[in-house]
Amino acid sequence: MLVVLASSLGYFLAATALDPRANFEGRNPPIPESTIDHKLDALNMNTKTPILERYVTWVGDVVHGDLGTTLSENSVNNEISRRIWVSLRLLLIGSILGSVLGVLVGVFSAVRQYKFFDRSFGIISFILLSTPVFLLAILLKFGAINFNNRIGTTFFYTVGEYTPELGGGTWTLLVNRLQHLILPTLSITLGGVAFYSRYQRNAMLDVLSSDHLRTARAKGLTKRQALFKHGLRVAILPMTTFFAYSFGLLITGAVFTETIFGWNGMGQWFIISVQANDVNAVSAIVLFSAVLVLLSGFIADVATAALDPRVRLR
Amino acid sequence: MSLLNLEVPEVKESESVLLERLSRGQLVRRRFFRHKLAVFGLIILVLMFVLAFIGPYFSKHKWDQLDFFNLLQPPSREHYFGTTQIGGDVYALTLRGLQKSLIIGLLVAVFSTGLAAMVGAFAGYLSGRADRVLMWLVDLLLVLPAFLIIAILSPLYRGKTWLVFVVLLAAFGWMITARIIRGMTFSLRERDFIRAARYMGVPTRTIVFRHLIPNVASILIIDATLNVGGAILTETSLSFLGFGVQPPDVSLGTLIAEGTSAALTYPWLFVFAGAILILTVLSVSFIGDGLRDAFDPGSIKSAKK
């Protein structure tokens, strides 16, 4: 339900704010208006057609699994199937690494409160949280270029997902992909680690001073057993809600990393499409991100149910 | 010796008496200024404001003037932060960008927190159908990343004033705070003073504005502070991609975007803007943290155990 509403809202906003006609006007030689109209009609983007009518056509197509045609007359479906895995790979690895590492760092900080580890990571995460993704990505990129220059070979690749026309076996290809993958993933993950570790630390500190953990220790569990079995399980619960919220931020981050590192993913496509006034493409991307955010919310709910027996009973 | 022994409890007692005599505002201020990081953040932020609004007078170059004899010069006494490809003074440009970013950050934070307070308090107080409709709106807006929406709407404010941009940033940044306020209102509305007001026939609007919102003021102040940082980050991010502050005007985001193309060989083009951006947001989050601890000492006590 929310997906339908969100994507409809996305469509209306895109259709009112973006003006595909501008792409054809003011060209030399001028294109006759009837030709423009004809072309825009074929794409279902003519601003002269009432917006509701365009919307109905769009919905009718989407229901049949057709997301329309881009301004450059490619099928949106084809474009998505080419780009979706690029973005999903980045988002999946980013969200999993970010949340897992963040939770681990948070737990360790809480256990070693006010020790060196806690303090240093506290400061680092504060700085990371104040650094916008684009600045972080740029700094990583320059750092990597300097590093490459220093050791004389290209260890980190800073442009693209893989080197085209690279020979060699599967292993070389895999290593090559990894070398491309490291920096964008890092720039999207670090923010997540900082975000989760702060909240996880606070949640863990609350649990550490709770009665049930003392009971667990008193009944003879080792500190490690007590912490992981009884402490972490409780302290990790509030994180699941943050997981759903932060996914939207992650998508935003992906837009920047893809643009800066030259990945042909959904985020980079979004920027191109907005600049090109491509209503159909933009609506498709909004639909994509709405589905992802809701999916992450669903995963968060499932995780809560798996961890918290009180929720399962209901 | 005996005198000394007697004195010790006396001192303690007078201290606690002193604490009781202080008003809440004084207490909060006292706790805030004991928070080292918060004071540090406050100092940095004040310095940033001084730099942004008084700093330009210490250089003879204006941000929109070009110095055609000094193209791409590294920092020097003449141009503190160096010059750009077309001879703009990076010092003046950076300060101009900082001004813009600070003003936008403050305005957006005030607007969005105000909106969040109203929506949250009304939803929580009225409950029932109004609550469901408002929370449903919040959910809808949370599903769509605000960044995407503002980018889509960017053609609407291209060529208009940046105030439209501020309104948009505020309009899509209030949802999470509104949820928190709603949750707090739920417990407040059952308290006696609210009930008394309701049974005396005080209209809903007055209850919300005179009784509910002042009671969540501490959360609002904290959130407004933290939102300043968030707003600056969103603004610079959008400007970085060309969807925010429009040329010829500059913001820290557009400066970084322009600087990165040649930044490997000419680092001064973006390093200052980047460092100032990080420092500003960092100081704001320190202040927000300090405020939270000052308003809610329970949170530190449990954390320090």
C-alpha cells in the first residue's frame, strides 16, 4: 500500500517539476512543435496532456510490468536490469558490513568504556558522522590515488566497477572487481559503522548495568557467555528500528559514491535522469528506493520477531 | 584537627543546598558548561560565525571579484587560501559559502523542528483519526528518501531565491522528530494539568501551544541543534550535485564540487571548504550532545555507572 502511494507521489512530483519539453526546445534548427508533441505523446510525457491522464497511463503500464521508456528511447526495464545489481551489490554489502561492524564496535566500546578503544572510536565516529558522504568519498579517492602513486602500481581503482577488456581467468577478474569494490564500499560503510556503533554503545551500556545480566553472571556463566547470550540479544533490539530508518540514508549515500567513483548504478542514473528531465526514469528509481526502504523495514521487523519472544507471541 | 573534621560535612551540605536554590535554567547552564566537548563545540561554532560574518572584512578581495593576474595561485599573504582557475579568491569564496551554509542550516533547523513540534503534539493530543492520518503522512514521507524528492523538485527553485530551497529542506526533514514528540505527548496528555485544562474548556489549540509544546521544549532544543548539523549536511550534499544553492552564489557544497576536479594538484581549492564543513557540523553535534546531557542528567548517570 505504502509502495503504491509513495511511487504515485514520486510520479506526480516528477511529472510536475520536470519538464521534458525543455530538451527539445531551443534547438538549432528548431524542431516543430507538432513533432515534439508527437514524440512526447509516444513517451507519455507530454506536458499538454492532463497530469491525471498521464498518471493513469503510467500506472496501467506499471501494473503490466512495463516501467515506460526513457527520453533517449531505451526501455526503462532494460536500463534497470543493467544497473540494479550494481547498486544492490553496493547497498547490500554496505548495509551488512556497516551494521555488523557497527554493532561489534559499539559492544566493544561499551565493554571497555572509557578505555583507549572506546575513546578513540568515539572521536573517530563523531568525525565520521560530521563528514558528508561525498567528502568522505573524495578524500578516500585522493588517499587511494596518492597510495597508488607511492607504491607505483594501481592497487585501488577509483573509476568504474571493473576494468573492461581485461584478459585472464576468473581469479584475475574477481581480484580486479574487488579492487574496484573496496573504496566505494568503504565510503558507504564507514558512516554506517559510526552511526550504529554510537547507538549500540548506549544500548549496551544500559544492558550492562541491568539486573538480568548480573543474574546471568551469578548463575556461573563466563563473562563472554553472559555478554553475548544475554546482553547482546537485548541490546541489539533497538538497532533493528535504526536499520529501517538508515536505509534511506544509505540510498542517498549510494547516489554520491556511484557518481564519484563512476559506477553505472541506479544512483548515478538518478542524477542523469533528473538533469535530463526524464520523468519515467525518475519515477522508476523512486519506486525502486521505496521498495528497498520498505523491504528493509520488513527485514527489521522479522529480525525483531526472531530476537524478541514477546513480539513473536502476539 | 577536630575543626577540620567538622567542616567537611558542612561544605557538602551547603553545596547541595546551593544546588536546590538554583533555578532549572541555571542548573542546565551549569551542567552544560561543565561538559568539555560541548564548550569546545560552542567555541568553534562562535569562531565559525565570526569568521563567516566578520572574516570577509580582513581581506581586500570580494567573493564575486576576480583577480586576473593571479590564476590558480597557492595560498599566500595576498590570497589567504589561494585563488581558483578564473582568479576568484578562495578565502572570500569559502567564507561566503560558510555564511550561506550556516544561515540555511539554522533556518531549516528552526522551521523543521517547529513543524515537527506542531504535527507531533497535535497527533499525540488528538489521537484517533487525526493521529492516524498524520502518522500515515509521516510514514509516507519516510519511505521516500528526502534527498531524492528535493533533487526531483530542484527545477522548481532553479533561478528563484534560495529561500524556496530552505522551505523544501524543512518540509522534508521533520518526520522523525515529529514521531518522538508524538510519543512524549501520549504520556503528557494523561497528566493532571492537561486534564484540568481540558475540563476547564481550554481549546485544543491553546492546550497544544501553551501546555504541551513548552513541556517538550528541552527535546525540541536538543533536536533543533542536531538538526542544524543535519541540514548543513543535506544542503551541502545537494549543492555538491548542483541541486542546491545555484551559481553564481556559492555554498560549501558547490565549492567542494568545483574544487575536486583539479584538487589533486591544487589541493587548496577544496581543502579549506572541506575542513570548515566538517568542523562546523562536528561543533554543532558536540553542542547538541552537551545540551542533551545538561537537560537530562539521568542519561549520563546511567552511562557512567
